[in-house]
Amino acid sequence: MAEESGGLGKTVGKAVKIIVGLLVLLVGLGAIWWWWPQFAVVFKGLIGLFLVFVGLIIVAIGWTD
């Protein structure tokens, strides 16, 4: 079997994706840190909605079982 050509291009592309992903991760963490009080209020408000959806999923699984 022939090896794929463009090994360097794939490596550079992969490195760029990893760097961009890390930058987005850092910006996201910085945004959470910067707007922590507002984030906490939104998170508290979403806990009930999250539990409703989890309950619906459990009911659906039990219903179809």
C-alpha cells in the first residue's frame, strides 16, 4: 500500500486546529471567569430545565423498554 502524501501538510493542519482549539478554550474560560456572577445566575436557572430534560429522557427510555 502506498503511503499518503502530504504528511507535513496534515501535521501542520492538525497543529493549527489544536492551537485554535486551545485559544478558544482559554477565551471561554476567561469569559466565565470575567462574567462569573452572571454565569452563576444562568447556570442556576438552567438546573431545573436540565432536570426536566433528564426526566423526560428517563421516561422515554422506560416507555420504550
